[in-house]
Amino acid sequence: MLLFKKNILIIILLLTVNTVYSGELDYKNRGDRWEGIAPHPVAGADIELLSALVQHREKWQPLPNKCKVKFYLPDATEVNLKVQELRPRHFYKMDRVIPKPIWKQGVNYFEWSTNEVIEPLHLNIAKLGAVARLQSTKRKAEYVAPVLIYHDSIPTNVNGYRFAFKVGGNAKLNYAIYQEDSRKLVIEQELGKQSVGTPFIISWNSNKATVGAYKLVVIVTFLCLYTIKTIYIKKDILYSFDNRIKFMTKPLNITF
């Protein structure tokens, strides 16, 4: 019970620190996007996808004037693009993007100034996450397009992806990646125990993967701390949880 009280105190202190930044750094409409400090409730979903990125390393010092993202769409559709801190320090968020031109089939891009919010907050762009959620009528699956974050150098090949999640309770996790068309199992691994609210990463080396759609299945087993027994929670079946993320590898004839 004492530990629970300490956790509440830490959350209150963090929110208090963040209220120092106000005015121009608040989360608000900035023309082609909403961006800024946007504190949100600590409680969340059983499992939440925070980021789906193309693996890419780039130097962000000195800080460039623009931050850029690119992603591939197999078909023209509405996209909910979101960039945020994976480990909230300032609760930075950039979303509600108004693309010009509109999102289209093929490679899409968006860029925004680092001068308005990122630079004043001294954010490390390398530690930001991004996810492009695609509109879908299917409830059992969440469709995403992995995002490339960059400012200068652009990879000639996509050789891997990084997915960041967080869970709403202490849990054990394992995941599997399947080729969508053939349903062939590509990789399966255990992630062990993960703590509530702490981001964890799933990395996949796709260097030898064929072009096409894939499905990432994350299975979460929540642990009940009070009865010391395992509870299974599933999205569509009571007492179990099965979160599916579908994504596209970069086609061979598409260059960023």
C-alpha cells in the first residue's frame, strides 16, 4: 500500500513540473498539425501500440530545422499519424496532421519545424516514437504503416522494424510474426515480464523477408497481484487478449 502511495506522489510531481511549460509550448493547432505538451491520464488500454518505426540511425545534433517522416501506403486511405515521447518527460505529442497533398498510394511524407516545440523542450528526436494508423473496418486487427523518422540521410533499403508497446498491468508477453498471405510463421519469441506503463520494444530484422504484408501478434498474459493467479484477457473473447498489428514491408520498386 505504501508503494502505491509513492507512485501517486511521483505522478503528481511530474505533472507539476510539466505545468512550468505553458503558452506557446502547449498542445495546440499549429496550422498543418497539432503539437505541444499534452499531459494525458496515466490509466490506459490493456496494451497500447506507441510506435511502429523503420529502423534507422541518424545524428540529430546539431538539431536540424525540420523533422521529417515518410511511410508507404499500399492504397490511398485516411491516416492517423502520431509522434510522441515513448517515455514521457514533457508529454510531447504531434498529431492531427493535415497533409498537403492528401495521403496517397505509395510513399507519403510530412515535415514540421523543430523550432516551435522540439527545440525549446530540448527533446531527443532519436527517442521519439511514431505510428501511422490506417483506417480499417475490421475490429480484430489494427493496421499500421511503419514510419521512417529522418532529417537528412535516407536508407536505401529497409532492413528492420521497431515496435514499441506498453501494457496497463504487470504481464508476461510473447509475440509472433506471420506472412499475411501464406500465414507462414516468420519468428516467435517470448518477451518475459513487463511492468505497467513501461515501454517495451519488439525488433524484427526483415533483411531476408519477402515483399508483402505481415501480421504481428502480441499475446499478453496479465498477472493478478492480489490473488497470485494468472488472468487471461482477450479483446474479443472474455479473459484473454490478442492484439494484432498488420504492416507492409517496403516494396522493392519503392525508394524513400
